[in-house]
Amino acid sequence: MRVIFVCATLLATVASFAPLRQHTTTASRSFNLFMSDEAKTADGYDFDVAIIGCGVGGHGAALHARGQDLKTAVFSGGDVGGTCVNRGCVPSKALLAASGRVREMKNTAHLESLGIQVDSSAVQYSREGIAAHAANLATRVRGNLEGSLTTLGCHVLEGRGSLTANAHEIVDSATGRVYTAKDIILAPGSIPFVPPGIIVDEKTVFTSDGALALPYVPEWVAIVGSGYIGLEFSDVYTALGSEVTFIEAMDKLMPTFDREIAKLAERLLIRDRAIDYRTSVFASEVTPGIPGVKPVTIKMIDANTKEHVETLEVDACMVATGRVPNTANMGLEDHGIEAQRGFVAVDEKMRVLTKHGEEGEIIPNLYCIGDANGKMMLAHAASAQGISAVENIVGREHVVNHDAVPAACFTHPEIGMVGPTEELARELAEKEGWELGKSQGNFRANSKALAEGESNGIAKVLYNKETGKVIAVHIIGLHAADLIQECANAVSAGTTVQELSMMVHTHPTLSEVLDEAFKGAVGMSAH
């Protein structure tokens, strides 16, 4: 996810917020803190807004709250940047960037087609250096985020915040001190989900948290789960010389992806690499090993019959079976909040509800954003929800259009998407009584992709034939993660394929793959 940079014009607002007297403790490291009893808000609270969690969602909410002149506190839990910056999006991109260079330099056939001769055996890498690149990037981005908060006058408290039994109250886990806020935003993020029967030691059996440290490169690694996280790490491991086995509970790999894209991804990202897979099986027992001494043992059972089908002995096992909300011990029960599997129910304005379903009632002045509400477990979606919550707090009604939030998988080549899969879009069209249109652009016909020698991939545009509005776009190909943003903007703005077909795209660029698809939707030809 991209680092959120602070606009310089906002800095002018800082002067109107005089630094408050610091509350001295050894356990709480705060900035511009804190806080005499008389330094209350106009409503008599310590803060206008208090945010529990300082990942990308909490950070985005805090910046926007300060932009609205709200006195803001962030309970960071010692984890500024959250999962995305410290254990997710950011360091994983560093691993993918470094390992991707190794893959490119060892692909002698591709280089020779460009007139470049390289001895692949001479291409070496430093595992420690790659791991350090990821760690250093996380540190740098975390510092940027923390600096942006303090520069704007946010009060950053080191402890994890939790609700007390009283409305408007948060207790700081580091000091035990109770603070008050008119409005509270829950942004605790998520943690890796580990299925029953899997023992994680974060050494030979690890989640993405352990994998990002890259303590060693296993000769053979099994990856349980074939979603975004599993795919990206298969890209890293195979580039660095590992063999990979996917273990997938569903009957197809990449079960949440558009099926046409998933089939092409299987050809480009799996079949041509040192990867095999098992589908329709559960990893019912995973026992850690000892690196170089004892293998990891994985017992698999049939997903339907639950009968034992195979036992694997591998060097390492990565568990990439999704994430669950980090909402335990937050005091939800004291407010009558009934979470489901940890997920907190919210309405379209991010206001917390007492329970999921129609019977849920709004809890005043309490909001929940990001992975904890389960609407869309993406860092940039969390940030959008945080901004939306603040908009609603200040009285400007706002609802996030989650259908227009893009997603990406940063494999080589990349996958980008916005809106429903083609299968779901067809169901939606049938249910609502409109006809789904489909148009496709191809990387193999694109001059820039051909110049790069990277001509595999497609861009598929799904649209409403009656209105012309774009419903969804799915891309696999060079820089798909960047190309998808134009499409997400089109979905958000309600732009039609007729309008898009007449917009000029720079030549020669990869964006012309989309131009081909937009023009094809209205019967035009792209050069």
C-alpha cells in the first residue's frame, strides 16, 4: 500500500494547537503529550476523537480528523503502521521486488531476446540482504507515518486501547489511565488465522509474519492456502530457488479470483514454475520440524470425506489461510456488542451495531473500520473507511463504495481487479434484469508490453449493456496493479464505456490495453 504523505498546506493548522503538558511515564511514549485536567474539549472530553489502532486505517482516520480540527488521540499499541507496514503489504513488496530481480536476471531466454547475455549461474543473492531490505523499508515507512501524526498534533499513545464499561471511555493498557473522547473509532486490524491442528513455531511452520523475516530459504516449502498471500510468497520462494506445494481446501486454486483470470494465472504463475498442488484437501495436522535436521510433517484429509489421503514431509510450511479480527479483549461485551468470529457489525456509515443482521442497533459515537468489520480486508479500504467515519462524525454523510475499491496481487506478472468476478456479475445482472457486456484487451497486441518482452496477459472489462457503466475489471499482466486504478476510478465515478472509449491514452503505454477493451465494448477498433 502506498505511504500516506501529509500535504504541506495542512501544516498551517498546527500552530492553532498548542502542545499540551506531557504526562510523564516510562511505559507510555507520547508526542505533544499530555494533558492537564483543564485541557478538555469544548464538550468536556479529553479528545474529540480517539482511535484504537494505528494501522493504515487508523492512520488515515487520524490525519483526516486533524484536518477537521478535531483533537485526536491514537492508541498505537506499540504498532504504528499495523500489519500493512510492519508485517504485510510493505515488507512483502520489498521481498517481491528483490526476488523478482533475481528471477529476471536468471531468465536468460528472455534477456537474450532483448540482446542481453547473462550467465545465470553467476547470478547470486544475499538472503540476509533481501531480508534487511524488507525490514529497512518497514522501518522507514513506519517512521514516515509516525512523523506525519506528530507533525499534525495527533496524540500518539503507546498502549493498546480498550473500551471500559462506560460510554466515551478508553483505557490505556500501558498505563492503566482512562481517557475520554466524544467519538471512538475502533481500528484494531487483524491477525493471521491458523486452522486447528496446525502448530506454528514461526520457524519451520510460519504465518506471513514469520515468512517476512526470511530467516532461510527452504528447499521445499508447502503453502496452505492459494489466495493473495500464498500466491505472492510462492513468487518469492520460487524466484529464490525453492520448490513449492500448494495445499488448497477448495476444488480449485485461487478460489476467490475471477475464474478466467485464475486459469491464466495458473498457467503463468504455477505451471511454468517449480510448483505443484493438492486441491480439495485440508492440512489436518502440521507438526514443526528442525531446519536441516527434521522435516515438517503435514497430514492431509479429503475436504469432503475427511479421510486421510496423504502425508508430506517438507522443509517448511507457510500457513496462508486468511486473517481474523484482532478484537479480543477490547471491551466489546461491556457494550452489548456481539461479534461474529471476531468481526464487529457496522452500518454503511461505519457506526458499530450491537449485532449482525437487521436486529442490530446503533451504538452512539462508536465506529469500527478496517479488517475488524470484515467489509473488505484491504489496507486502503480501511483508510477509506476511516476517512468516511470522520466525515460522518463531523456531520457530512458519507458511504464508502466498496464495489469501487481495487485490489491487487503483486506476483510476476501482477493481477489487478475491481468489482465482482464475472461469475458474480452474471448472477447480479440476472437478478436485477440487465444484460452483462464483456470486452477484452490483450497485452500481446500492446507495443510497450512487446518492447518489454512481457506480452502475456489480458484486461477484461465487464459492463452494463443498457447503461454502459463499468461493473468490474480484471487484469493479469505487466503492472496490472497500477493499471487497475483507472478502472476503479471509472467504477467510482459511474463512467460509461462510451465515455472511456473516447478518452485518449498515451502511446506507447500499457494503458492502451485498457483502451483496446473500452473501444471494443462500443464496437470501435484500437490501433
